[in-house]
Amino acid sequence: MAAPCIMIRQRPLIFLSLSLFLLFLFGEFGVHFLYSWMWAWPTDSALPPYRPLDPTVTESYANLEIINAGPDETKQSLKILVLADPHIQCSFATFEPWLLRWDSDRYVARGVSRLLVAMEPDAVVVVGDVFAEGYKASQQDWTDYLQCLSEVLVVPSDVKLILLPGDNDIGGEGGEGMRDTINQ
């Protein structure tokens, strides 16, 4: 008679364990697939009419050559993917547990790769706070950070990558390091 009683008590534990495992799977894998199916660029009919750029304006901004359609004159639009505050951790940079840093960077890398496949952008702009602890970094740390960045943000060679630093990259939340950065 004791065996059925034990089975009844184990059912909630098995159900809880299975629920937690399924939640983990969805958080690690399912969310990327779910949202990548929902992403879509607007159709050309939903966009404003195409106007060729004024070449005099383009020439005055030499660093913005990406705004030209290039040799493909049939190109009607330019797709720019804007990523904000990825806070790439890099496993060497902080004192947090290494598993959390690794998982955070892996999550960002997986999300960005799914975005790149789904959206096929012409350019990727990372707006601010590229790294979590950049303002504390030495020259060697920055070399390591750039290596880490190339592993997390894997952008095809035909896609322009533009990085704009944020306060965590050069100044810190409260301005720490900003004076030294400005003096350099």
C-alpha cells in the first residue's frame, strides 16, 4: 500500500521538474525562433517613394558612402539594423560568475545572428554601451574586448558595422573614467 502513496507525492515533483525544463528550453532556444518568425521588413508598397540622393550631399559626408545604392541601381531601399546597449560581458572582464557572462554573450550572439539571417541588413549600427565594463579597460583589455566583439557580433563582410560608444564604454554610469578619457 505504500507504493501508490509515494507515486502520488512524486507526481507534483515530476510535473514541476518537467515544467522548469520546458521553460529553460523555451528561454534558451524557443524565444529566438518564435520572434524570428514574427520579424519582417515592410513591403516596398508600404515605404515612401524612392528618391535618388543628392550627390553633392553624399560627397560632403565621405564616411557615409553606405547611403549610396552602389552599382545596383535597382536597389530601392537600404536596410539598417540598429542594436542598442548589447552590454557584451566578455568572460575575462568582470567579477560576476563566468557562467553568467558566457551565457549573456551567447544569448546576444544568438539573437544577433537570428536577426542578421531574418533581416539581411545592409548595415548594423550598435548604439551605445557595446561593452559592460569598457570604461575600466586597459589597452590590453580593449584588445581582448575587440576579439570578444568579433566572436559575439559576427557580421558578414558585405554588411557595414558601425559602433557608437556609450557611457559604459568610455565614461561609466557616474562619469568614472570620463576625465581620463577626455584627457587622452
